[in-house]
Amino acid sequence: VAEEKRKAKAEEKRIADAKKAEERRKANAKKAEEKRKADAKEAERLRNFKPLEMYCNFTYWDEFIEINWTYDGKTFYMDGLPYTIGVKEEGFLGTTLVKELSRDKKFKISIATLFGMEEYTVDFSRNSTIVEIFGSRVYPSPVCW
């Protein structure tokens, strides 16, 4: 009798384990399908994306600054230097972080240099850039194009 109970308990455990394994397999398959759909949607978005580009001129402390901004749908470029959105990157400018403020249109670039902080707010939808260098706000002159 004890042997039969042990066998029945073992069979119940095997069935429960098989059921859990099947549920896990279905959940993983569902996640994989959702990821495949999201990847396909992103690939389609990038295929149809027209790169955004903008040139801005600034005068700061009698210094003329010209900056070219470009966004290709995935990577943000400052004067041709690529920056991955949301990733802190070390470079000759200092530590740079690019944040996306609104989908594909507005970005904030923060650069920590030896001299202080520079922040650029780039808005492709308004063709504008606001620069904050060491606490002072600088607007492009006359505008960005």
C-alpha cells in the first residue's frame, strides 16, 4: 500500500512538472513571438525613416560655434560623431550622454568636461537648439536650418 502511494505521488509530481514545463515553453514561445514582431516593427520604422539633419550657429563669448546635428532613427550624431542614445560615452569632448525627450524629434545632449557641464536641447520639429554652457543659456543666431 505504501509503495502504491509513493508511485501515485511520483506520478502526480511528474504530471505537475510536465504541465509546468509546457506552460514555461508556451510563455517563452509567446515572448519570442512578441520580440520578433517588435523587431520587425522597428526594422520597418528604420527602413522608412528619413534622417533628420540640422545646422546651427552660435556666438558665445565672441567665439563663433557651428554645430551639425543628425539623427538617423537609431544613432544621434554631433558634428559627425556618433552617440548611442541612453548610453554614457567617454570621448575627447568628455563624458557624453544623449537622451531622447520625444520620439525621433527632441533630444538632450549632456557633456561633462573638465571645465563644467554643457547641455544642448535639440528639437528637430522646431529647428531649434538651446545651449547651456557653464550655467549660461545661448540661443542660435539667427536660427538653425
